[in-house]
Amino acid sequence: MAALFRATGSVLHRCSKHGNVALASSRSMASKTPVGFVGLGNMGSPMAKNLLKHGYPVIATDVFPVSCKELQDLGAQVVESPAEVADKADRIITMLPSSPNVIEVYTGPSGILKKVKKGTLLIDSSTIDPTVSKEMAIAAEKMGAVFMDAPVSGGVGAANLAKLTFMVGGVEEEFTAAKELLSSMGANVVYCGPVGTGQAAKICNNMLLAIGMIGTAETMNLGIRLGLDPKLLTKILNMSSGRCWSSDTYNPVPGVMEGVPSANNYQGGFGTTLMAKDLGLAQDSATSTKTSVPLGSLAHQIYRMMCARGYASKDFSSVFQFLREEEGQ
Amino acid sequence: MAALFRATGSVLHRCSKHGNVALASSRSMASKTPVGFVGLGNMGSPMAKNLLKHGYPVIATDVFPVSCKELQDLGAQVVESPAEVADKADRIITMLPSSPNVIEVYTGPSGILKKVKKGTLLIDSSTIDPTVSKEMAIAAEKMGAVFMDAPVSGGVGAANLAKLTFMVGGVEEEFTAAKELLSSMGANVVYCGPVGTGQAAKICNNMLLAIGMIGTAETMNLGIRLGLDPKLLTKILNMSSGRCWSSDTYNPVPGVMEGVPSANNYQGGFGTTLMAKDLGLAQDSATSTKTSVPLGSLAHQIYRMMCARGYASKDFSSVFQFLREEEGQ
Amino acid sequence: MAALFRATGSVLHRCSKHGNVALASSRSMASKTPVGFVGLGNMGSPMAKNLLKHGYPVIATDVFPVSCKELQDLGAQVVESPAEVADKADRIITMLPSSPNVIEVYTGPSGILKKVKKGTLLIDSSTIDPTVSKEMAIAAEKMGAVFMDAPVSGGVGAANLAKLTFMVGGVEEEFTAAKELLSSMGANVVYCGPVGTGQAAKICNNMLLAIGMIGTAETMNLGIRLGLDPKLLTKILNMSSGRCWSSDTYNPVPGVMEGVPSANNYQGGFGTTLMAKDLGLAQDSATSTKTSVPLGSLAHQIYRMMCARGYASKDFSSVFQFLREEEGQ
Amino acid sequence: MAALFRATGSVLHRCSKHGNVALASSRSMASKTPVGFVGLGNMGSPMAKNLLKHGYPVIATDVFPVSCKELQDLGAQVVESPAEVADKADRIITMLPSSPNVIEVYTGPSGILKKVKKGTLLIDSSTIDPTVSKEMAIAAEKMGAVFMDAPVSGGVGAANLAKLTFMVGGVEEEFTAAKELLSSMGANVVYCGPVGTGQAAKICNNMLLAIGMIGTAETMNLGIRLGLDPKLLTKILNMSSGRCWSSDTYNPVPGVMEGVPSANNYQGGFGTTLMAKDLGLAQDSATSTKTSVPLGSLAHQIYRMMCARGYASKDFSSVFQFLREEEGQ
């Protein structure tokens, strides 16, 4: 029920607790009131397009005029700043590269919070430090707005196909409202807990993913060196306790699977530099919570080394190639 | 020539390819000629019992009289030494704790090779260094016998239920003969390649398993510290790219799954000390083949630390507990 | 103008380059104007006492009344808040446990910057994130004050004996003024570069120290297991390329040296929990500068594990004991 | 006293226990009886030359005729096989690349033990697995000969200048005899304990060296990224607890020191591939003694990665360069 009243903000929402039949008629209309979108990059652009496809009027902005122009041609209204977006929309989605960008877009001189209206729902789909998410939530709350973190998994392909998974952190009563919007852009919308837990889930998944990928790469390499056929070894692992997503769905060894980056010289997919960034967030979170994450930490260092050695833009499964090269001299 | 004297050996097997109805009757009979068994420990004992259940006469030996007595009561013939076993059986299975035991049992003063008959099929199900397997194969070949390595996965429970998986390395023509026997003790018998590749497959699987387990443990711990519910985090990982056997089948966090060691104070299962041993074999193999296995190497060190800190006999998923303890003051 | 009100400040210092005999008499007197001190913990307390010993009037504050009382009895003036300290002194030293405390003491509601006078010299001897040091410097500059970071090495013993080493970051022209004060509390005062480089030097040293200590511990342990006498091995390492501070000055193996924590059940010295904190700062710095620090990162994880396993308050050389324990059954 | 009788072997030595004044005159002469030398590579060749310089007749062999020819021109007698060397000399030094070579040269078909005389002193200066040293000692003892392990530190430069350090393991009574010979080739000859402890000391030193070097490299890299001048940081580390041989004697950062490989594009020095080999020996020893060596293990993996990425023949301090490269795009 909560989401029905989103359009008119949290004040009404609070009213709804007292029962308010009169508002029911405004609901369906409400759900197609304008949605703000800040950050039209590789991920944000297809996400905003999917909102348009679902009939939402979109008020968008980005620092790159080209990105804005493209969305404008598809029917979006382009404005100058996040503040202006906040002036015109009471549901806003942000999709930005990193923590400093999020801080700027929300709390900067022309940021969202300069003009945010009471009751506005702010959904940040960037992958950032959970502590920054919490700070933004507190800042938003001071202005009477609601902030939720909703990072995604799935990459550009899933963004185009509206097949993203959203991991959502924030006040539970607002989840339905968030889910309504996010469902236009994704196939799964999972509620994770208080603000920051969406980021936590994302970071945890990607840390384990990186560990599994490097582990699979070194295991396959060792097996090959010991005389095993890589396809046979993959089959054995996948029917045994070594099985993981990197072995059965995204195998890093060229020739084992089709349709994955390892079959295409490690192009496309999820770049090493992006994985290194997510692992950095995991390290920051582990350090601040005094949690021992030995393999996650080493995985981070390995992806850092790869970035330093020319692998920055290759898919993260190229760690197989990085470890593999034959010994010279 | 080598297999000539083994009733179900490769010569008959080869003949059978040309159609040989006349031999069919001798083959089934042949298959119930005595089978030797050396090593009646936690794993070997139930394996030998399953051979008895399938109607094979068993000629057994072990250094512990108690183990021998138990099998004798079930109908096995107990003899004094591996050499005597070799004197009485032309198919022999060995199941021993480590490389030195295997060397002793095969090449020692009262070892199998002292009395092995030409054509005998020797199947070693111990988990040992693949280079030792190769040495045993060469030594066996000099005596006209055939050696195969066939380590298992599955643990004591699977051994009892005849549900083990055997990973078999050796001459391909002998695989059918080996498979016939091993099928009495296991649900899967996989041919891996030349001698040593059975060990290689086992070692590779367990290295990736250890990496996945530690990775899952530290990821779950981090997630919990960041405010996520462990069951919810497990669900998210398992529908995402962090999924692995340790997260979806053998979760190390108490309360997440039933029927796994983490639900029973990490009792039963696969002991930390055994995992440390297998990781040591992986390290030896990686070192001798000059293969870089950074996470496998760190996993080895972590299981070593755990052995030194009182976790030797707990299930290897207790790494969650090892990493978890709260910081004291 | 900034330094105008600080007797030995940079304006005078700059003047002195042009020769200014007239000022000479005021400078020595000036140097005995009051010095503020915030943070009277294990380190801060003996540091403040040394200032008193050198004749500086001290205006101090701390959250713990007991610490204040002790210093008051020695002649210091105790006030209620950092803001009050700033009101009464134009040279202030802060010595606090971690970044959040520094932020609070400088920028909080009753923080130094609320009442800081133009030209005040602020010296922070806490070990914190260099980025926080930079933020404090910017905040101080806005108020016309000068902020320098000056973390120490040497521990409580060195603090008592005024034998600390200060690593100082900040505007070079202010270094002489800082050095004058710090020399009352330390034997070495080293200028490192712009604000934050004092912290950088401290963090770098401690990261390499941790690596050397763990490396020494595991090397000694391995040598002992291989049959070497620990004293002999220490001698060999120290005359060879394995030599490091942890092997030749602070050996972690009981019985090798006297007067070090390993000779006293790892009591005293530099606590594991403090080392873990410094390694966390190193990780944060490495992550934010995208620097690969594989051993530093693993060292951090090992000290984290130790904290979780009861070693938090032991000297950091107890890693030898942590790694050493015999394998149980 | 023991060494005096070396020339005429252990039988005399045993006699000496009963007093034998008559032999005294043979001693000094005895010390210039022929010395055998097997293995004339980069290290062995200058070592053998130094024996010649000190007046020892040398009986040498090597698989490479060129190496033999060079030594022959300097006065050595060249023979066909290790067995022949053993036939003509009762003190023999071996200097070989790895364990399999040592096994072959001692126990192979034309190996030393085929013709070794009773009482012969066998000194192996190769760096190999201590367990192989022990096996060789047992095999030698069966033939009435004495085997000692005496690996060196110091590299080709020290070999040329007779400045090597020998770490000697073996029966203590034979040490004086060994020392007499080794002193012709080295500046330090250290007795370490029973057979194998020479190797143990060498392996331990090099493991700690590798840890210190990588630690120094990553610390310097981090410091530079944080704005510190590398020379200043080196100075600070060297006056603090971060000090180690790699920071104060063999700094890996170009421009910090002269006369070290980092000043010469990492040419010369101690090759990465050799360090990787020694770390492999350390791992084998740690695994077989169940010793946890987390940093040593990771150091091994890093040098393995470097070998795979083109650093095999560069000095091991090039790990600074390996970690350093700027992130590409």
C-alpha cells in the first residue's frame, strides 16, 4: 500500500496510516508522475531509457551534454543540475561512479538536497561505501526526504534488457515504493535491511565473486599444468564441491565455454578496474568493522596488480591469463 | 601381456570389443575372484565392507589388528602383510593416509611389489602427491603390474553408503576393469587421464573448495558485521555470482542450514587437518610445476594456523568461527 | 599575518632570515608562552609532562578527569574543552586515539576551531588517516591557523624519556616553530613534506615493521622446526640479508634477547590492536591511491585475526606465539 | 684437530682418537692433497678457481666441456664423471643447480658414491631441499664417507672475491676440516648443526629476505604515492623500526642508492627465478613440517607471478617495478 502514496510524498504517506480512501484515485496517476534521474553513463543511460519505456516522464541531468542529448531525443526533459531535478521530481534515481560523486550530487552547491521537497524518495543505485550511504540518508532525512541505497548487479547488458538485480537498503515501509520504480529497470528487487545494507550485499557478493574467480583461475591453471584437460576438469569441479559461479557459468579458461568473455579475448563483461574498485570498498568496510577478510584482501591486491600491468579494461576473468603466462628464460 | 592374469583384466576387456560370448560367462565369475584391500581406516573399512556386500571375496590387511578383526568377522580373509595380499589377489585396492605410507605399502620390505603377480591391477585410493603415484606406476610396471590412482571425494558418510566419487588416473584400457570394482563402492567413477591425473583432479577440487569455503566464511562475517541477516545474505549470494558449493550446500554459518557441520558445532564432516594436508599437496604440485596459486597458498596457510590453534579436528567450515570471534579487550 | 600572534611563529621566523637581533630576546621569552595540550592518554600525558619540565606553561584538557587532575597537580592549567584551550594558547598539541576523535576535537561543537586565534600553530601528534590531516589543515587555514601533522614513533617508554621521533608534515616555514616545541618531547624531529606526509611516513614505517615482524616470526618458527637453534639462526640472519629491526633489535622468540616483550610474555611494548589500527590506515591509504601492497595487506589481516583470538593487548611480536602453537590432535 | 687427518680419510681420523703423533708431519702436506669439484657453473667456476689460487690441486668435472676447458687451462685436472672425481680425491665439493642434479651426481650410475673412498669428505654447496641433504648423508655414510651441506650466500660477485658465506650442516667433528677448505672460497664459515641445517639456515634467510624486499618495495611505492620523497622515506625507515637489509643496503627504488641493481635497471644481482626457487624450497620445508608461513608463502607466489610476466632474469628487487607501474586505461 505504501507505494501508492509516493507521488505526493511522505506526509501523505504518514497520513495513509490513518486511512485515507479519498487519495486512492490519485494513485495510478501518481505512479506516472515525473521521475528524476542523475547520472547517464553506461549504466544510467539504459536505466533511464527503461523508465521512459514504462511511461514515466523523466527529468534528467548529467555532466556530459552528449548523454543528455540522447535521452532528450527520446523524450526526457533535461535540466542543468541535480538541484533542478529535485525541484521538478519527487522520486529521483542516481547512478554515479563513486562515493565522491554521490556526495557532490546530493550535498554539493547545486546538489539534490538544495532543492529537495519533503517526502521525496531518493534512490541511489551507485556502488559506494555503505557509510556514505548512511551519511546521505541522514542528510536527506534532515530535509524531510527519504534516501535508499539500491546498487545493482548485472552489468550493461542486464541494464539494457531491464534485467538488473537491485539490492535495496532503507526504511522498510518505503520499499514498496522503491520496488515499483526499480521493477521497470530490473528483474529482481531484493530488500536487504536498513540504509547501507544494499551496498553491503553488493560488496559481499562481489568480494566472494572475485575470490571464486581467482580461485577458479589458479585451480584450472594448476590442473592443466598437472596434465588435466580443462573441459574435463571443469566438468569434475562442477559435479563436486569445487563448483562455483566462476567455474560453471563464467569459466575463465578460453575454450571451455562459449558466450563468456574468456571466449572473446576477455573483452566485454566486468572490467578488472571495476572489480578492483568494489574490492576496495570491501576492504574499507572490513577495516572499519575490524573484520578479517584474508582472501578478499589478497583478491583486492591481485586485481590492483593486474590494473598496474595492463589488464585494467579486460574482463575480470582475465586473471587466468595474468597467472598463466609461461615462465620465460 | 600385462593384464593376462587378471580375470577381468584388460585382455579380456579388449577381446570383448570383438564380441566374445564365450567369455561372458567367465567374466562375471572372474569378477568375483578375490580382491585385495590394504588400509582399513575410517575410509578403507566401509569401502572394503561394500566390496564384501557386492559378493567379492576380500583379502585384507592393516597395521591395526582391531580393524582387521572387524572385517574378518564379516567374512574377509585377513593376512599379515601387503606382500601376502599380493600373493593371493590380482586386484588390489589401497587406502592409506599419506605418501610415505603408500611408498611403504607398495615398495617396502613386505610391500605389495615384493610378491605382485604379473597383470595385477593395483588401485590406490589414497590422496597423495601425484608424483608419488607416477613413481608407484613405474615401479609396478617393472613387475608387470598396472597401477592406477583413484582418490575419492565424499568422506566417511559417502563411503558407508557406497556413494563415493572416484577420480581415476592411469592407462585408459584398464579403466573399465577399475570401474567395475570401484562401482561397488561409489556412485561416480570418472576417468581423468594418465597416472597421476586422478590425484590432480582431487587436489584441484579441494584447493578450490578451500578457497570457496574461506571466501564464504569471510564474506558472511563481513556481511553480518555490516548489518545483513545471514540467511538473507546467503539467499542473495546464491541467486548471484557469489554462489558456490560452500554458500549453497555447506554453509559455514550456524543457523543458516540444517544437516551440515555448522549446525552441529562443526563436528563430523571433513577435518581441518585433512584439508590442510590436501592443500599441502596442492602447494607441492604448484611449486614443482612453477604455477602461481596465490589464494590456494593463503588458504593452506590459514588452515595451518587453524590446526595450530585448536581447530585440527573440527570440520573445515569452522574457519567461519576462527575468523569470527569478537575482538576482546 | 597568520603567524603574527605566535611568538616563535613563522612571521618572526621569516624575519629572522633577514637578521633581527631585536627580536632575539622576545623569541626566547616567547617560547615560554603557554602551550595547549589536548589528549592526556598513555602517550599524551608524559608528553605534556615533558613540556612542563622544559618550563612551558601548559593549558590542558581531556575527557577523563583523572588524567587532568594528575597534570594539574604538576602545575598545568586544566580547562573544560578544546575550544577553551584554543582561547588561551596559540600553540596547541593534540594527541588522540583515532581519526574521529581528531575531527571532533578540531571541528566539533566545542572544538579548537571554534575559538582558535589567527596564527595559532596546531600540531596533531595522533596517528590518523592522512586525508583527515589534510581536511583539518584546510579547516584550520580557513580560520587563519596553521595545522601540522606530527605523529610519533617510540611508544610510551620513549614518551616518558622525551626520546620520541616526530615525523612532521606541513608548511615548511613553520617547521622550525614546530621543532622547537617537539624537541622538548622527542629526540628526533624530521620534516617530511606537505601536510599529511608525517602520517604517510608513520604509516609506511609501521607497515614495513609489521611485515618484518611477521616475516621474522615465521622464519624463526620454520628454522626451529628444521632443527636450528633460535639464537644461532638469529645470529646468521643478522649477519646476512635477512637482517631487519625485528630480528636484530626486537626479536619475537622468547629466550633470544633480553629486555624485549618476547622476554616478558609479550607484555608491554606495542599492542597488537594498535598495530592492526595502523595497518588499517595503511590499507585505506593504499586503497585510495590504488597502490598494490600485498604483504602489507596480509599483515593487516593477520593482526586482525590475532585481535579476534585473544592477542589484542599483547605486544605485536606475539605473532610468533600465534603462529607457533603445536598442532593438536 | 679433526681436520688434520682429513687428507688420509676417516680411518686415520678414527685412529687419531687413540693418539697418533707419527701422523703429525703428514698434516700440512695433507691439506694440499687434491680436492675434487663437481659443477663448474656461474658459482662453481670461481669457487674452483679460488681453490687453485690457494694451491689446492683440483680434480674437476662438469657436463659442459667449455667450463671444464677453462678450468683445465688454469691447471685443474679434468675427468669424465663424478665417479672418477671420487676415485682421485678424498675431499670433494659439489655446486649444482637443484635437488635432482645433486641426487644424480651423488647416487647416479656414474655418481660420486660409485667410487667414493672411505673417509672421504663430501661438501655440497648447492641450495637444495634439506631432506635431500639428509638422504645424501645417509647414502654417503653407508659407503663410509661423510656428507655435509654447505650452501652459500653472496652471489657470483662474492664467489669471485672469495667472500662467500658458507652455512654448514653435518657432524660437528668434521666442521674444522670443512672450514679449512671453504675458507679458501669464503669469508664466513658458520656451523649450523646436523646435516640439513646449513640448507635450513640458507632457506630461512632467503625467505625473510624476500619478505623484506617485497615489503620494502610496496612500502616505498605507497610512500611515494602519498607524496613522500623516496630518499627521505628511506632515511626515515632506516632510522626507525621499518629498517631492514632491503631498505638500507639494497634499496629497490631507482635513484635512492648507487651500486645496487635498482640503479642499473635491475640487471645483475640475484635473479627473480632463483629467488622463486629458494622460496619453493622454503614452502616445501614449511609444508612438510606443518609450519605456517603466510608471508613467505605469499612472497613465493609473487615471485612466481613475476617469473610468468617477464621478470625471471631481472634482479629480485625489481618487484618494486612489478608493483609500481601506473594504472593504464
